[in-house]
Amino acid sequence: MIHEGFPHLEIEGPRACIRFCRPVEHNRIDPSDLAILKEHLQRVIADANVRVLVITGAGNKTFSSGYTIQAIREQLDDRFESFLDTLESLPLPVICALNGSAYGGAIDLALCCDFRIGVNASRMLMPASKFGLHYYPGGIRRYVTRLGLSVAKKLFLTAQPVEAEEMLRIGFLTELVEPGRLHAVVSQYVAAIVECEPKVLSSMKHFLNQAADGEIDLDAQRSAYEHFLTSDELGRRLSAFSRAGRDSAK
């Protein structure tokens, strides 16, 4: 049972959506949410019909503000990092629909996703150093490998806010859109992903993340390449493309 205020999961056909549901509180993440979020991920993985996961927030101001200061003082442990590691390694594409600004741990949550679609007039801020909080290893790794050392240093060592256009320039955002277009652009990504072969997407996502972290296993990549090269699904799809090309030429 999903209680009001807790992260909500909705599955509709090939699309699953997790939504943070505390807009009045800037969609903060409570430590008690983490067990629910992990259950949501397990349900998504277990549903063979789901091809893509969207993560977003309620309202039109803040995607998420991460943990509250009180939660950081009293309940910060490895649960949040464990959830993020699980999200990062999810074997299907994940889209972060940033309906507003992102703060603190919500930035790292977005970095765990494969695509980040943001809206104009939003911003992000990593205040850990102002709090005197040393960030956990997984988060530092993601910031450096996804955004680069220079950007990671600016975010962590100055705690300055970054505006939407800069979020796009530094590569945090995949796309920056007007708020009214967010749903349509996310839907375009979902439709494109659904057209792709899911097992190939899962395998390539795994190796792309490994490469980003400097862990390149060429033998495993070669094995995956050769496996899919002889798959029945490749033959079926190539035949379908060939037929479609012939039909369009008529």
C-alpha cells in the first residue's frame, strides 16, 4: 500500500514511473522512503513488460531536495547510497524528468539515471561542504566520471548554485526544455527506447557504465557482441528493416 507523501510507482504498459510526492516540502526524501523505493525497483525489474523507468517529482518547482538537515544529522547511513547503486545498475534505461530544481542527494540520484531532461529556470546545488558533510565514495565517483573532475570540484568545493543553462553546458542535463514540453519530450524518449531491442540495451548500458568508470572488459564486450550478432532477434529486425525499405521505395 502506498501512503500519501511516499514515493509512488505507476506502471502503464512498457513505462514505469516513480514520483516523489511531497511538493510542499520540495519533494524531500525521507530515510523511511528508501525501503519503498527499493521495493519499487524490484517491481519494475520483475515486470517483463516494463522497458523504461521514469523518475520525476510532483509539482512544478522542485524535482527533489534530497534529505532534510534533520535526517542528515540523525539518520544518515548507507541506505541512500545502496539505493543509488541499485538504481545506477538497473538493467533497463532510466529517464530522470527534472520537473524543477535539484539539491543535495537528489543530484546524485539524477546522475544514476541514463538521461536527464530538465526545465528552464531550474537550478542545482550541492551544499555538502557548507554543512561539513563529507560525501560518500559512490557519489564522488559518479560526479567525476559523469561530469568531469573540474565540474565535480566546482560543485563540491564551492557549493555554488548552478543554473539551468549551465547544467546543460556541463553535461548534467541531456536536454533542457520549457516546462510545458517536459512530458512530451520524455514521452519521445520512452517511445524511442521501446522500439529498441531490450536485451541489447541492457547489455550496452552495462558496458557503457563500466567504460565510464574505467573498467573496460574487452573480452566480455567481444563475447556480448558475438552473441547478439548471431541472435534470431537481429535477423528478424534486419529483415523487417529491409522489407520496410523496399516498401517505401515503391
